[in-house]
Amino acid sequence: MTLTLIERSLPTPKAADLLGLTREIAAGELLPRADIDEEAARFPRDVLRLLGSAGLMSLPFPEEFGGGGQPYAVYLQVLEEISRAWLSVGISVSVHGLATYPVAVAGTRAQQDEWLPFMLSGEALGAYCLSEPQSGSDAAALATRAQLDGDTYVVSGTKAWITHGGVADFYSVMVRTSDNGHRGISCLLVPADSPGLCSAPPERKMGANASRTAAMILDGVRVPVGRRIGDEGTGFPIALSALDAGRLGIAACAVGLAQAALDASVSYARQRQQFGRPISEVQGIQFMLADMATQVSAARGLYLDAARRKDAGLTYSREAAMAKLFATDAAMRITTDAVQIHGGHGYTRDFPVERYFREAKVLQIVEGTNQVQRIVIGRDLTR
Amino acid sequence: MKIAVCVKQVPDTWAEKRLKPEDSTLDRESAEGVLNELDEYAVEEALRLIEAQGGEVVVVSMGPERAGETIRKALSMGADAGIHIVDDALHGSDAIATSAALAKALEGRGFDLILFGSESTDARMSVVPAMVAERLGLPQLTFAQKVEVDGSTVRIERQAEYGYDSIEASAPVVVSVVEKINEPRYPSFKGIMAAKKKPVDTLTVADLGLEPVTVGLAAAWSAVDEFAARPPKAAGTVIADDGAGGVKIADYLSQQKFI
């Protein structure tokens, strides 16, 4: 299987090699399995190990701990190519990055030395636990309680919608260490084998079923103070800053998915004959394809702009929210049109666009709903 | 242990291949060049052997300038060094000339093991490993589905229709491997970066001590007189089952020499 080459603006020959490697693995390992594993709702841990050993699970993190040392503008394009071949795997890579982010950015040197090599090699898979059943968009209302007992926190509560819930090796968990609103939140690193930590059954989702999502239940989990990332009470800013970066990841995932839907539509339109000619020669179809391609390019441009700001050390919160908002809404529109172009076939599981359409929806919801993205953008404009 | 792996750059297995009208040789520009898939198994086997027993893997390839990418690919998988035989005089070489050039490049370098893929996906002759062994006067263990090195004894399982043959020989030895032998690894990002710094020697026909007239298209023992593009896919034959459908299908398969 092959993926058509997208001409990209890449800063270095190194980045071009990296994209080449990504395409090779995507075509050889991801594309052939995506349909089968999605249908079976099978979580592809082996694929993530392979990406880890190829160095693709840790691209934006520092080289000294085993990361790839790549700018976001390169990492995100890798993520886009992965998602183009298999969205669930792209989401996994993005979420693993989100879970690793707190240690990489706010961990002490000792914590980084101890954990980052395992995280960055992909040997240990991470999950990020912020949402709770009663605290979604209002994340600061989280209620999972961490009570200090000597030099150990005793943690109890439920975390909701956890990607890799039950299959991760470590959990970056936001907990309440005091009642002081968002200033009462701290970040703890909880290993998967901690007594009292267990996963609820996986959620029965509309799509992206190879990506495991489950609630995590913490019942008196004991976490040594040495596993707190950052000072007590600084968990919320860490969580939000991880989400800024994570939003860019989801934007790149959405562009990959939208590109896959566009590729499938162009290819179908060229071979589908009606009225004695391929439907790709019908202007009504061409206009749809043109609009789809334009939106894909615009979305790619938006996430790259935000990524370049981040790489340059500029603020990028607003731009990341814009990229996430636009790219995921575009993915929804584009996958909808892809089904339309495929006609009846598009509504069957014999063509991939049916799956793309179901998968697109979740991207408008995760990492902050698109309504929350508008709040972020609006507040930034009017503050 | 010092292992050589001979590799070839071939047009992408998935791509439509074309011959050049002017000299009926492969149009290498028409498709992306990739490391011959079967050679990847040989590279992987070499890497596994040195990971277990220590040693060095040298990748050897004959081909135009851009075949250097293929050597880099093998280096990014983990091989230590490369030898690139590159010379315009080699253009259009047949298997006999190719084996002569490879044998010259390999001889006297102290390789214990010379590994090949069992065939290239473009020419598909499977003769170069045997020819190189013959030219170097070395034993040949071909079509291996398993390779074991025990001191100076090299043992292989040769895939056969009825199972496999066990064959052994003393190193140095030429071995060709089939795809059943292993699962080749992907390069890693770090491997790709490291490969850029690994040494690749380039050798010309003169460096090898070969006479230019003995290699290349003019010296080839076979020639392509003419070629035609594959005819476009024709409509299939529909057989309606009027009670004798099975017989008609059998007749059709028999006409097409399938049965």
C-alpha cells in the first residue's frame, strides 16, 4: 500500500528523512491493519512499540533524554501522516505526548532522569487524566482528592474519558490537594500497577475503536510525594499548558484524517463512471473536491502557524485553539462530503470514508470541545 | 565476524516499470528506487548475527549514483559501512558482469559470510549469489530459511517443496536468504541520522581491475530485441451457469493453461 506524496515545507533534510521514515512505516504497518483492528476494536500496542523503537513517539522532546529534538512544526507533520494512515494511532501518539509533557516540562531533573527515557522510548505508554464525570469543560472543578499521609498522597476519585485507560503504563493525573479552586490542583505521576488503581470497561464508542477509552478509578491509591510533578497547587497551569500543545496534536490528527478522506474521494471520483464518464469530470463533484482540498490546506497552514509560534517561543494558546477548532470542524465537513461523493458506497463499511466520518466527530469534542476553543479565542481577544 | 551483504536498488515494487526505448534497459527515472525487498531480509539476518556474536556488516551495491540511497537505507537499519560500485561503463550489465564486479569488490576483504537476498524483484534471476560464489571459489548455501553460525561452521536450512534440507559449509561462505527467514526491521530516526556519518567507499571499474569491455550493455550475453507495454486490462469472461458452468470454467482454465 502506498500514500501519495504531499509536498511539504520542511526546515531541514533531517526533517525530510523523518517524514520519509514515517511514510514507510505508515504504508507498511498502519494502512494494512487500520480497517481490521478498528473493526475488531483491537488496541495496537505492538504498533506503538514499533513507533517507539523508530523514535516516533518522542519527537518534540529533548534529545538528551532520548527524544527526537524536533520542532513542533515537524513533529506535527509526522503526526498528520500517521493519522492519515490510521487516526487511532495518531491519537495515541498525541496523547502519549500529552501524558509525557508534565514530566518533560515541569519535572525535577531527578524525575526526568528516572522516567523520561522509558516514556520517550515508548516502552512505557502514558495516559493523561484531567476530565472527571462531573468536570469536563469546567476542568478546574475536578474533585479527585489527594490527602497527604506522611510523605504519601492517598488518592481517591474517578477520571473520565481516559485514552489508554487500562492499557497505559503510567498516568499523569490531576488531583485536588486543597479546596483553593484551580490553585488547589496538583499533578501526580501514577504507575499503572499501583494498588487501588483500576480501569472501568472500555467505552463503547462511535469510532476510533482501536483507541482504548475508559474511566479510571482511584480508590485509596498511595502515591509518594516524590511522584508529584511541580509544586503543590501548580497542577492546573501544567495541565492547561499540556493541553495547548495537545490541541495542536489533535489539529494535526484532524488534518491527516481529512487528507485521507480527500485522497479516497479523488480516487473514487476518478474511477466511478456515470453517464459514460468518470464523476471526477462532473463540475459539481470537482467543486466539492476543490473545497475539501482548500480546507485541508488551510487547516494545515493554521496548525503550522501555531506550531512555528510555539517553536519560536511566542505565545500560541489562541492560535492552537484556532487550529484545533478549524481543523476538526473542517475534518467533519470533509469526511461528510467524502461520504456524499461515494454515494451509497460511502454509507457502507466496504469503503473507508464511512469510518473516517465516524472518527471525525470525536475530534470536535476531545482536548477541549470546539465551543471551549471559541471561549479560549474569545477571552484572548477581549481580555 | 565480518559479514558482507550485497544489495540492489530496484524500482518500487508497487510501481509500473518501464524500459527505455533507446537501449531497452530499465528506466530508472520512471519509478522511485528502493532497496530490493528480498535484500532487506539479508541485511536483517546479518544484523541479527552480529548482534548475537559481534562483528561488522558491510553493505555492497552496484548501481548508478542514486543507488547510494539504498546503501544509506541499509546503513540506517544498522549496517556499519558501505561499498558502492558506480561507473557509467556498468550500465546495462547482465548477471555475469554484475557477479564479476561484485566478486572483485568482495575478494581479499576477509569476509566470513557474504549474504544475498534470494533474488531481485526486478530481474528475478536468482543467479548472482551462485555466480559470485563460483567466482570467489567459495561454497554456496542458497535459499536459506534459517542461518546458524557456529565457530567457522555455517549451517542453513534450505527451503524445499518437501520441507527443508540441512546444509553446512565452512566459512567463508556465500549465503542467499528467502523471505521466510525473518522480519526486517524499520530504520529508526536515530539510525537514519547515524547512517549519514558512516563510511561508504566508491569503486569504479578501473578500481576493481576489470576491463571496461567485459561489462555493460555491449558485453551482455543476452539482449532485448523488442518489448511491448503490457496490454490494458481486458473485460473478463462471464460464464452463465446453465447446468454446465463447472465444465465451462474448467475448459476456460485449461485453455489458459492454468490446469
